[in-house]
Amino acid sequence: MLIWLTVICLILQFVDGRRCVIPFHWWRPFRNVKTIIGNVTRIIAAAMSITLLCSFTWTLSVPGAWGYEWAKSWGDAPQLWNAEGDAANNGPIINFLRLTHPKIMDKPEGYSQETMEELAKKYSSEANQINGTRANNLTDNTVIMILSESFSDPTRVPGIALAEDPMPNIRALKETTTSGLMLSPGFGGGTANIEYQSLTGLDLALFDDSMQSMYQELVPHQKNPFAWNQIWNAEYGKSGSVAFHSYYKNMYLRDVNYKKFGFNKFYTLDSKPAITHQDRTDNSPYVNDAASYQNIIDQLNKEEHPQFLQLVTMQNHMPYDNWYFNNQFEQANVTENLNDYERGQINTYAKGVSITDQATIDFLNQLNAMDKPITVIFYGDHLPGSYQTAAADKNNTLALHQTDYFIWSNQASASAGVKLDASNTAYTSPNYFMEMAAEHMNAKVSPYLAFLTQTRTDIPALERLVIGAGGFDTDTSTTYLDENGNAVKRKALSKQAKKTLHDYELIQYDMTAGKGYLNDTNFFAVK
């Protein structure tokens, strides 16, 4: 396109016939042929410039489009996880333009106000049926949603052999409470996308393939985005929800997005006030999980009423540079055919998992001692990118996109000791966590949660799998899993599943790119 613009400009210059400024007389625009040609030339040049800028802005965030590829050819390297870093490395103008016009998703067939009102009625009826069998309310409990950075079972990675179990406590806990494996869209990164899905019930797989970071490209453009914490806000006011992250607030624009979601406070290393507990383990640069959990304990002691608490940890974030003293996994890692660098990375990571395992069980024991009902949703967001040998084999793709999760309630909760049927919870995706927690807690649901209940029945897990640097790449494919963890092609889904999937597309479009018709219904209200 730039070549054609240059050619057109050269032709216009030749037609104008001069080497200096093109004349423009606004008070006598048609004085003579020379003036007419000059005026028209300037108007065309201005129009072409505006068109070029608009086209560039329109396509800058779309991989494969001319704007994206042209910027890339000049060294543009998007950092969608860090707005400040993107602006520093690629320029503030490019950073601004990149986020100006993301493509969210195509309008689904049949989308209209009437259609959305019918869906609201349909799932309101289903919610009433579900609620007739449930005795509790979500807001009877404090719900703590924990995104445990890069947490997953190393022994489940093909080819990895450890002589010592790095997570015996969580492994045993999963046998006694609702738990399973979560299908993650990321490998080695993409944390915020998984977090977004768990907080909203929406799914990355339904967005346009060019949508790579909802926190950067979508939420900043929304006026009133929905998130689960708003249920507690509706019941208890602004103090109903608080968020914690053991790192810096600007990563993924969390400080901006959490405010839009309605979190009353967001505590980080650089918030005012900052998180209180910031202990590290040995030479690790990151706040350890025990300190992160203690910040949650302090918040629980501040409020008498139930809350929704969001925690994003950092302890097991890459890179893994031999941080820990007396690391038993240097001997316990008996994996063959690894180079020294990969082996060292895995040894450090496995030790971190072991530290998380102990800190987590200690945290749950503290919660058990509290005389207030608490339910924990714990999940790893993605595997670390250290498993390069395993990642080189395409047959391992699915295994490298599955992390561990559990939903647990303390002794003061009515759902203490509950373990949902493993045949229905063995495999899931992060968009379903709040729906599963509601079932675990025997809690009443909104029409939206009733919809997710139906969707999980028809499609137990779905994600757009991404293997790329930092979890952000254009190599995408949507994966659907059945209740046994087997991948199912979209065309092989049942008729009911396809219908539910279309409902999902309509609902997600309305909530993100459409007219927001559902906001004028009771779709999000829990009765």
C-alpha cells in the first residue's frame, strides 16, 4: 500500500508540474486551472494521508494485516503484557495506536435485542430450576480465587522423571475435594488471559484470533465490564471485593482493569499502601507464596462480612535461575536426555512447586481455624516454558496445556468436605470455575451461571491453545475436550453442544462487542 501511495504522490507531483509548495487559495479556489489542480492535489494528499493513518491504525493489532506486518518489518515487537514496556520499546504512539482498534469478534448469526432477551428468559428459567434444589448463597461464603503462577505437576510432563514428589500435599488434597485438570490456553505465559476467563466466565476461544490480550485490548475500551466479584459488591458494597498481586500494578493494566471490575482495593508491591508481606525465599527475586497467603489472612481479619478476594502469586514465575539453597531436586531429577540449562530450570521450578505445596496446605490449615465460611478456588495458570524437550514433540501439546486446580471449603463452611463427582470435574477450563464453585457450595445461581452450567455439561472444556513466546502468538487452534479429556473436533460436537456454543457466542458478543442488551435483563442477578 505504501508503494502505491508513493506512486500516486509522484504522479500528482508530475501533474502539478512544480518543485515547490502547491498553491491553495481558499478565497478563490477556482481562479484558474493551475489553482484548481493545486487545490485538488492538496485535498487528495490530505485525504490519502488520513486514509493511510486510519488504515494503519485499523490493522496494526491484526496479525497478518498490512499494518501489523509493516510495523513488524520496522522492528515493532508488541509487548501486550506490559503497556509501559511496549511504549518504551516501540514508542508511545505505536503503543497507543495498537490498542485503539482491536478486533474483538465477529457478530454471531441471529444477534438482536429480541434474541438476547429470549436467551435471558431461557436461562432465567434454568436458574430457577437449579435454585429450587440449592439451599445456600454464594455471598454466604468468602471466596478466594488464587491464580498460582505457573503451578502444575512436573511429573505429568512427558519424559520428566522425579524421584521425589514435589506436591504430595496438594495431590492428597485433590483426592478429598473438588478437583481436576484445567485446560490452559497458555504455555510459558499468557497469565492475564487465563485470569480474565476465571473472573468473567468468558472464553478466549470465542474471540477473534487476533485478540491476544483482553486486559490490554478489550477491557480498557469497556464501560462496565462484568466480573464475579460484583456479586459480593452488590451484597456488601465497595468492601465486598479486594485484589492482591505480589508484583507491580501496571502489568497487563491490572490497576486500570481491576478498578473497572469494581475491586475496592488492589494491593501490589507499588500500590499505596503496598502489600504488607513481601518475603522472598533464598535468592528468589519474587515474593514467596507464604507471604502472599499471609496478606490474604490479614484481609480476612479486617472484615467481618464475606468477601471476594482475588490473589495472583509470583513465586514460580520464570526464569528459574538456581535460586534455592539445598535443592533436593538436583538429585531427585532423574530425567534423561536433558541439556544442562533445561535440567537446571526444571530443578529450580520443581523446588518452587514443593515450596508452594507446603505453603498452600499451611494456608488452608489457617483457614480451617477461622470461624467464618471460606471457599478457595486454586489453579495454576499455565505450565512454565522450561519443558523445551517435551514441547518439541507436537504429540505433547495437550499435556503441556493442562494444569492442576481444586475447589475447597473450610470447616466453617456448609460445603466442608464436598467433592463433586470426579467424572464431571476431571477436566475443565477457567471460564467454568465460578459455576463449579457454586455447585460445590450448593449455592443459588444467576441465569449467567445457569448458562455456564449447561455449557460445561455440553462442552466440559474449551480453549484456544497457544504455544509461543510468553503465551502470545498467532498460532492458534480451538480445542474442545470431553469429560474424559479427549480432544473433540467442533464438527463432531453433538447438536445440543453446537447450539449451546452458539448461545455462548451470542452472550460473549453482547457482553464485549455488542449492544449490551443483557445488561437490561436479570441475566447477571443472583436471586
